[in-house]
Amino acid sequence: MIDYESMAPGVYIEEVTPAGPIAGAGTSTAALIGTVANPPGAGGLGVPTLVTNWTQYVTAFGGYKAGLDLPYALWGFFQNGGTRAYVVPIKDASGMPEALDGLTREPEVSLVCAPGLTDVTALGTMIKHCEDMRDRFAVLDGVPDDAPLKADGDLQKQRAALKSSSAAYGALYWPWITIRDPLAPADKPGLVDVPPSGHIAGVMARSDNRVGVHKAPANESVRGALDLAYLLNDVEQGALNHLHINAIRRFPGGPPVVWGARTLSEDTAWRFVNVRRLICYLEDSIIQGVRWAVFAPNNTTLWKGLERTISEFLTRVWEAGALFGRTAKEAFYVKIDEELNPPAVRQAGQVFVEIGVQPTGPAEFVVLRFGLWDGGGRITEG
């Protein structure tokens, strides 16, 4: 900065760098809430700690311990492609409010998990946290159940209790996955069933980095999963999919794969995980990218600058395949004019921008019409 106090009075020129293009916000940093082997003192409970590899976690919190789900989940997160995670140690489910309060101070977080926690009150609080923050998504574990379609079974009761207005900010995954037990003796290897949320968060991070947040995190292998605690058939999964419970399946000759991409919302517009996460990404990116406009003169020059900056960003998003439309005009619009910003609005120090986007949804059902062809223009359906 120029020190004008030491200069002669006069007119000087400073070149101001114009606002640059909007950079996409991160989407793959996870927060894992749970009990650890070496918990910190009372002052450290509920405090998020960033770890970027397994060694950091072991140094800070200890490693595996029988009965603890978080270590297995964190390992699964890294194994499946995740690279950054905030670990939030708590004593039990009663520490969830404290943990979530700590996460409000970590804007980098985009995915929130509580591995192995199936208490619907705590899970509902997690989902509401994500809705309030508007930039993150809850990845939830379905409760273990030997009869997933039983009306009064644990899984069905859990799902019914998770209905809320904020349900689009969370997704439920089932069943638990089977991995090698790291605590088993080397000469007697064993298996253990663990909650899937940490592995699923890693799958989401991997899919985001490889394709983009607009791609549904499904039809993706779960690395480290050798089997499943329950093998669903098509009829069972159809019923669970209708209830927006995302299945993990194992098909002949392949590893366990994520085979569902629905949020807990019954609103058709917010049915799919990738649509909700894409909108979170767009909102977060634009908020971060237009902070330069705060306190700027509220005139048409500002409006055009905002329209140009946001449109340029959304054009790049459309070109990446995240928005549906043959042209950018079909995929989105940005409106900022006197209709939205009459004198009363401007005098209140406000400026309104209306943004409409058409997200690309996943091809959840691929329908193949087979029939006998007579060599002409039609087929005879069998």
C-alpha cells in the first residue's frame, strides 16, 4: 500500500485489480463425529481437528479399538478417495449439539457423518445443521436390521422418523459393509461389519474429484468392502428405493457398489443427492465469489458486473455437464434489474439477484425395449 502521508499533496493513480472469475468451492471435505480411542480432555471434546492422513489421526486420537466405529469410517474415507477430514470427538450422542456448533466455524466442511450413530434425534439434528449452513450434506447410516422390509422393524422405524422439511440435506445408506478386521491376529484374519457412512463420504469425494459434484455418487465401488452384512435382492431394493433408502449392492463377479442416490426428501425437485449437493456448491461458490460487491455503489454498473461474473461461472458449470440445456440460455438465467431492485430496495442497502438453473439429474432407470425385428421400421414386442 502506498504511504501517502510521506508524499506531497496532489493527484495520484492507483490501479485496482478487477474482480476475477468465481472459483468453485470445495465439495469433498468431510467431518466425522464420534468416539475415539484416546479422547481429549473436556476442553477438546466437540472441537474439530483437521487430519489429512491416517498417521495424523492415530497420533491425535489413537487407532482402532473394538466397539468404536469412527476409526474404521475414517480409514474408509481415505481409502475411497477422501483427502481432508475434520474429526470431532464426542463422548456419546449427547455431544452432538456441541460438535455441530464447532463445525459452524469450519466453512470448508461439505459432508457430515456420525459413523455408527443411528439415533434419530441426533441424526435429525445433523440434517438440520446442514440445512442451516446450506453448504453441506449429511451422510447417514441405516440401523442394522435382518428384516429391512418389516413395517415395525428397526430400519423402517428409523426411516419414518427422519421425515422433515430439511430432509433434502441428508441421505440414508444401508446395509453395513464387511471389511477385514484390523484388530484380528495376523495368523487368524477375521472380518467385521462397519457402518458405511465414512466409506460413502470417500466415494463422494472420489466422484467429485473425478467427474464433478453434479455426478450422482452411485454405481461406484466401495473400496475395502469385501461383502455386505445383508444381501439385498431386486424386490427388496425396489421397496427401499421407494422409501429413499440408498442401497449398497453386490452383483455377480464384482465388489460392493453404491446403488442408490436419493435424498430423504419426498419433494421431487430435491429427490437426488447430486442435485442437492450441486445447488449447495453453486450457492457456496457464488457467495464466496461476489463478496467484492459488498459495500460497492449500488448502481447499474454493479448490477452488470454481478450478472457478468455469475453468468461466466454458470457457463463453465454448464459446459462441465452439470446443467441441462443445448445452450447456456436453456441451462440457466441471471436476472438483476429495476424490477427486482426498485428505489425502496436500493435505499435499504440491498441488491437482489435472481438465479435460475436446470440441474442434470441422474439416469436412475435405464429402460431397454427389446423385441423381434422384422427388418422394417418396427419391432414386435414379446
